[in-house]
Amino acid sequence: MANKPEKFIDENGLRLDGRAVDEIRPMTIEIGVLSRADGSCYLEWGKNKILAAVYGPRELHPRRMQKPDEAIVRYRYNMAAFSVEDRARPGPNRRSIEISKVSRDAFAPIIMTKYYPSAVIDVFAEVLQADAGTRTAAINAASIALADAGIPMKGLISACAVGKVNGQLVLDLNKDEDNFGDADLPIAMTQDGEISLLQMDGNLTKEEFKRALEMAKEGCQQILEIQKEALKKKFASREEVVESLVEVDEEKLDDIPDEIEIIEEDIEACDFEDEEGIEVIVVKTDASEPAEVTSDDEFTEFTDDEDSEKADSEDSEAEKVGEKYEQ
């Protein structure tokens, strides 16, 4: 662990990384990074690097764990062994189990599980690189992954932490502030301002706690805007592609012929009447190129009389078959 800095905030009111006390770290979001997941998100927040994936809704096994009236949400938070300076022991531990539980509960107010009875929705949050605030970063990434998977939700969840260093409240703690600070208050909120996760480590006065809640709310609003912009960027691009496919140049409408030939598989059929009013059926088995009816094409003509004679012969054959079956 690095040595404790002499001071966390300089005479200009700036922190060790140059941020103001109410400023969050830079955040970038990339959606749909995993092709096999139903929804995924890669999030960088400061030096944090989080990968979130959502699978489901899908059938839950064993069946005894199913709920007949709603889906079960399972959330797994894990820190990779290489995510910290001192190699972390792989596998679940008390900390990861606790964060998994509280993070799952943070999504309870927004996920509409009633639409998927007897199913399960699995959320995986993997910390690839840790730099303080990994639980809140994982919640932000998981919220985007759920939206990418198309899970019905009442809104997004945004999470941020407020801490206390040198007797002053700061928003979105970095590593040194988290390790050597006086308090840490991670909070998750819905976009309506409802708190779905609140934990605290350290001591805050009543006034500091109220101010910390206000700062956390402001930070969550900033993160919510970043989340919305990331989703708009992805899905708006899809809409633009669709719109470009359906756009038609009005000046070229006159160039479209009145009759459009439709080719189905390897057989092409066209029905029309000739000048004498005789119905003609043209069948062409080679549909690799659009067929053109010319004088050299082979076709079969059936007049009305020939059609009636053919129909009578078919009816008589059917009657013979019916009589034989009855006997």
C-alpha cells in the first residue's frame, strides 16, 4: 500500500488528481462488447475497468428454485486476481458475497421480474482493474448491460460514492482517498431519486451526512446523463440505419416500372391474357436471371375449352377412385 499523502486537497481546492471536490472521474461506456451475452457493457471510470454481462431471462435450474410468479435475479460481483497491485485470491470471499447481495438488492426496485415467471436473470460484474469505487462502478455497468439485454425496467440505476478527507466531503473517491479517508458512503439511486443502496464506512455528523446525500444525488445525476448518452449513441445509430434503408428518392420514383416481376426460388410464373383474350400461363424453371417473354420462349396455351375438358377428365378419375375406395 502506498504511503499516505500529506494533504488531499491543496490551497486551490483541488484534489490529488486535479478534480474539484464535487467532480466525478472521467467515465467512458461501451455497449455490446460480448457477442454471446444477451447484454453487456465495458465501463472505464477513472482507473476502474469493469466488464458486465447479462444472460437471460432463461429457464432456472434446479426447478425447485423457481418462483411461479416472477423471475429470480442473480448478481455476481468478482474481482479478478490481477485487478489490484497485490494479487487477489481468486474465487468468492466474504467481501464479494456481500457486495453481490447488496448490488442485487439495488436493482430490485426497477427490474420488472413479473413478466418472466419461473425464469432467472443472471448478472455478472467482473472487475478487471480496481481503483476505488468498484461496487458503484459495477452497478453502473450492470445497469447498462440490463438495458442492452432488453430486460424490462422502470429506469436506470446510477451509483456513486461520497467520502471525507481532511475534514471535507468529496465526491467519487479515488484510491488514496478511499484508503486513507475518514469516511466512505456508496449510494445507488433510481433515476427518480429513490435510494436503493446505501452503505457507510467511517463517521459523519448529521449535517455532513445530509450534505453527502445531496452530493451523491448530484453525482448520480451526472452519471445518469452519461448512461443515457451511451444508450442513445448505440440505439440511435440503429434507428438511423433503418431510416436510411427506407428512405426513397422521390425523383427516382418515376424510374420504377409499373409492373415489377417477382421471382420465387427457382420457379417463375406469370399470368396474362393475349390480344385474343386467351389465358396464357408461362412457366420458366431457370430463374437465375429475370425472365422475358419473347417469341422464342416455349410456353403452353390452354383455351377455355381445353381447360373444361381437362377438369372433366380429372373429376371422372376422382370419382373412379372414390368408388373403388367405397367398395
